[in-house]
Amino acid sequence: ELKKSSIYKKFRRETEVLRKLGSGSHPQIERINTFGTFRNPDNPSEHIAYWERNYIQGDNLKDYLDKNGDFVPVEEVIRLATQISSALAYCHEDAYCFLMNPQEDNLPDGCLVGDMVDDEEKRKELIDKYKVIHNDIHLKNILRRTDGNFLLIDFGMAIEGKDNPTPGRIHGGAAITRAPELWSDDSKTKPNEQTD
């Protein structure tokens, strides 16, 4: 059954991460509108999971570089670095503003979702609770839209908050794309090793 499969569980995890991150509407993070399952009309015993997102016209960064002979203007490199850094900063730190629950998180009266928390200790606690580590940054997970802006996609390996990640999420991607927080001496593949 679809809902018991590991692929569907990964799909649901990624969906939930994107839905959470979407509440802050960061322009450089893909957002989904709806998701669900339906029966395959050609095989009614088979269910298909789907999500709906806005159409994104463009190429992943690898294809874009291949088309341009691995050369892009300096201004574009700066725009890429600025926009993807902003997306990662939102995931790692700023998302808490949109994910926190003032009652559950014992925040002062009048503190609303979307507000920055002034108390530095409380702020660090909330960041730690709500952060999302993408954990799989590489050329195919960055889209260059035809308008010249960049978009961070594919949160299937993401790790949320204080979760103890499963070995599959720690070691599932190539070591070179793994979040630095997850590198360790006992990794079978060292972070500086190139893998395909």
C-alpha cells in the first residue's frame, strides 16, 4: 500500500518541510500549493502521490552551466550566492518567526507569528527547534529561472530542528553535498571526496 511505502513517507516528509517553509514565502524556496493521492485510472489498485506547485520556467544549475560552457557573468554569480545564501539563512535561522507557536513556545503576550524574538536565549532555543537543514546542496537542486533569479529545491534529505536524523538522511546523499554539521570522522566517505 502506498502510504506504508518508504518512498511515500519520504514524499510526505518533504511535503511537510516545504509547507512549513512556505509559510514565510521566501522567494528563493520552492513552494507547494496542494498535495494528495489519486488512483491510477489505468490500474485502480495503484495510488499515485502528487503535489502541485507553480510552474517554474528555467533550468537546474548544472544544465544551465552546460548550455553556457560553464561560464556565467560575475553579476550572475553574485546574484546566485546572495539569493541561495538568503534561502539557507531563512531555513537555518529565520523560519522560526513563521513556525513558532506563541502559546506552546511560552512566548510573552503580544508576540505574534512573524515577529522576531528579542530575548537572545529564547531566540536561540526557537531557532534550534524550527531550523531546517537542506542537507543536499548541489547543482541539480538549484534552479535558474528564465528571469535570472535562483530557486532552492528538493528538500527530500532535509533535517528539521533537533530531530535525530536517520542514517539514510545523514549518509543518503553524496558526502560533498552533505551539510557540514553532519560530517564526522566515522563517515565512510569523507566530505572532500568527489562522488557522482
